[in-house]
Amino acid sequence: MTAPTEQGKSAADFAPATYAGWRAAVERDLAGAPFEKKLVTRTIEGIEVQPLYRASDVPPGAAAAVPGGQACRRGPRAAGAGAGRWLVASAPVEYDFSPLPALAAALGRARGGAPAAPAVVADPLGWLVGAGSLPLPLAACFDDLAEGLRVAHEAGIAGRMAGIGTECWHEAGATAVQELAFAVAGGAETWRQLLDRGAAPGAIAARLQIGVAVGVDFFMELAKLRAARVLWSKMAAAFGGDAAAQKAWLAARTARSDLTLYDPEVNLLRLTTQALAAALGGADQIAVLPFDAVAGEGSELGRRLARNLHAILADESALGDLIDPAGGSWYVEALSDQLGRQAWALFQEIERRGGMAAAILAGYPQQLVARSAAERRALVDSRRRPILGTTIQPNLRETPRGGAAPAPGPGAAPRPAAKAIRSFAALRSAAAKRHTLPALRAAWILRRPAGPAAPALQPYRAAADFEAVRRAGDDFLVRTGARARVFLAKIGPRAQHKARADFATGFFAVGGFEIDGKRSFETVGAAAGAAAASAAAIAVLCSTDETYPQIAPEFAQRLKAARPAAIAVLAGHPGGQEAAYRAAGFDEFIHLRANARTLLAGLQRRAGVLP
């Protein structure tokens, strides 16, 4: 018997739901507004995210894929085998141009039993693009890597000592498509170099990991990890890797580029989103940064909460026991497929340019990332990508934890503490004498030919530019004992000015301004007089587009007549009246389409906030 669903009707009494019917109903509600403009989201990767996904959106083969199956589409583990908890990794993974100094340290300091795997991952290409140069020729770096694989195998040292690190690309503002393409291109370059030096595909795969930074765009980052497995499997198979060699080891780390200096407790939410995406995306190991890492190395509280996050996700939420939980989702499968296809096309373009090493030396991937970082910056500057606590809803009463530390990355080698070392045996002997890793590295490169140079990546952190604006406002408070003030000239009934007044309050708070906006006024003369009499450097007229043509010119003229130095601002887009409003005395206009960062910085300069 079918249960009634509405007024005694059963489900069978209703017409079946169709996409066409749903689309027609939505377009009626949109009342003529374009469907694609209102409901379709276009990502920085160029992917159009639909409001609704259907089974027909799932790419061929994805629906029938199973965990542990072909191309690792749904992860490397078969259903029923038990996924187990991911490896909890230390956040500050150190990358190097050569594995041999760290390997020598691990061997030279071992006291009985097999030495522990060195906590250093060799990534010559990552070092090159991060530092802008290599201390050794690239061929010598791959010679070292091949030798390191051989020595580690003979010494019985476990662990993954070589890596394809895409974190540097992510932290410079790369798109998910770019990260995936660069991971595969870097992997192909490394496989070619090591195979040419006699390494076996299985030995390469067993020692190699893909380092991935995971951001806060939850579904995009989750899909990125799933697509990485498919692409890596395809690439490894082309080099003769067997089924085991085709299974990528994904070493995920929460992204620094999403963290903020102000209101750092919000970073706990960001870190949770990042770590959850990594876990559900199938990362083999996950490192979580401290929530206050932007202010330095992170406090003990930050490190403890980072460790606790693993326990919450893996143990309390049992996410470590799930096998590809996002698999089968029409949206996730479609997104993973789109990312993979676009990334493979970019990888092929890099191969046509001679491979990843040649592309890096020519600056091609760096140029792509610089453009995507500029796009990201434009979204943040206009607050179309809001950052809670920084670009929206800032807390002016908080005290920041300190200055932003530089992003981690490879740098110039320190001066050597030992004479030049030319053989691995001598390097291991020096390690046994307790020389530090930087000293071993410096001695290893001493008096050797310098390596190539390439355009270095520029670190990108989304909140950094706005934090500089806010810092200027805070510094003014320290210098003068008070914040720079903004007067809100609210004219008319509350319904007439509230929306613009709320917008102006939030807009100027981002720059560290104090708001004087408790009063409203019946007349333009009263509002202009109060604004002129106030101690505020900036006066903002708040009303509606319909009333502005009648009241705005008079307000600006009265304000400037009474106090010529006052900065007059209109809350709203001026439209075709900008020239007339400026002629009347308005200096700036604040609205949703404005570049909030540059506008705030300019107003700070005019108001004397910047010395």
C-alpha cells in the first residue's frame, strides 16, 4: 500500500520530476533574469558549476568504478579492505634539492637497527622554482636522487625520500588545474630522469610522493585529490609502471595561503575544511598547520589543536575508515573529471615545450600562476571572495598576535661548517661527527658548478594585502591614541539609509576606521552641519539612488563650504552622475563593484592615516 503524501494523494498520482520541468520552474522564479548568470558559478579554473547535477553528468566509466579498480579513480584500496587512518605528518616538511645530505645524516647517526627515514623530501624542480636557482646542475641533482634511491634500498631505509611538491604552486596562487598539470609534468620529468639512470619503475614509485596543499574551496580541493590519482596512474602506466606503481601516494598539507593574521581563531574553521577535504579526497598522509602559523611558527596551543583535529576527524568521526565517501556523487564525479581533463591538456602542452624542467627554466608555468594569482587578488580586492574577520566583519578590538612570517620555502645554502665533500662516504662520515644538516648540505655543494636559474614563484596569501591596510589603521591608533573616524550622514527614515549605512560601516571597519553613525537627520543641512562639526576626516552620505540626485550635490557643497579639508564619500554607485557628483565636491564612491583595498588605502592616505 502506498502512503499518502499530500491531501490523500500517493506518489503515483504526481507526474515524474524532470530536469526540463525543474528548469522551467526556476526560470519562472527568476522573472527574466539569465539562468546562467544567476545560478551558474564560474570558478577560477574556468569550470562552470551548475546548480543541479544529474546522472547524465557523470563521465563514462565513473559510475561503474569501484575502490581499488582501474586508474585508481576511486582510490587505491579495494572495498572491504579497510581504508585505515591516514598518516599524521608533521606540518613543516622540508624539501631539498638532493636527498644525500639528509640520507647521510640518517645513516651516520644511526645507533643500532635500521635508521629512521630522513624527514626531508628531495624535489629539485620544486627547489628551483621556489628559490629561483639550484646550487647544483639539474643533472647532478637527479644523479643524487638516483644514488639516494639505491643507497636507501641497500640500507633498508623505509619512507618516501623523493617528491613532486605542488605546495609551492598552490601557495603562489595556482588553480587546481595548474597544480594537477604541474604534478603530472613534474612526475613525468622525474620518472624520465630516474629511468635514464637505471632506476626501476617500482623503486621509483615506492619512494615518490605527491605533495599537495589543500585550500578551503571544499569540493574543488576534494575533487583535485581524486583527479590526481587518475592522472598519476595514467602517467605512471605510460612509463611502464605496474598496478602498484600506478598508485600515487598523496601527502596533503593544509594551505597557508588561506590563513589570516587577524581573527586567527577563524583559521580553525578553515583548517577543518581543508583537512576534511583532504581526508574525504583520499590523502594518504595529512599535515595540519597551527591556526596561528601566520604569526610565526605557531604556538603550543596551535600545535595541540592541529593534532587534535586529526583525532576528531579520524577517530571521533571515523573518517579514516571510509573508502572514497564522495565517490558516486554526480557533482564530485563531474568536477573530478573536468579537472582531470583540463589538467591533462595542460600537461600535454608542457610536454610539447620540452617537459617540466624546460618549462620552468623558460618561466612558462610561473607566468600561468602569476595570472591566476592576479585573478584571485582581484576577487579579494573587490570582496567578491570575502575573508571573514579580515575583509568582512573585522573585530577592531582585537590585538594581533604578531607580524606575518615569511612563507616557508627553500633558500640559499648557509656558509659551510666543513670542507668540501665530494663522495657519499665522506658525507656519511661527516654526519657521524654530528655535523648539522645545513652544514652537510653546504659542504656537499661547495666548489661545484652552480645550477640553473629560473623565475621564482611569489608567495600569495589571500588576506595579506588587506592586512596591510588594517595594520595601517592600527598603527595610526598606536601613534595618536585614537582611530581615524568616519562620520555617517544618514538622511531620511531608517528604511531609506540603513542598507547603505550598514555597508559603509563594514567597508571602513576593514581599514581600521572608527564609525560615528548613531544619528540620522531629516534635512541635508543638518547632516552636512553635523558632519562638518565632527572630528571625522571622512563623511559618508547614506541614502538611496532615488534620493541622491536631489540631496547629494547639496550635501557635498555644504560640507566643503564649512570644512574644505573634509573627505566627502557617497555610499553607492554613482552611475552616470559621477562627473556631476565630483563637481559638487564628492571625492570617492564606495559600492559593491569597487576595488575595496585600493580605495581604502587611498582614503587612508587622504585622511592622514598613512604617515
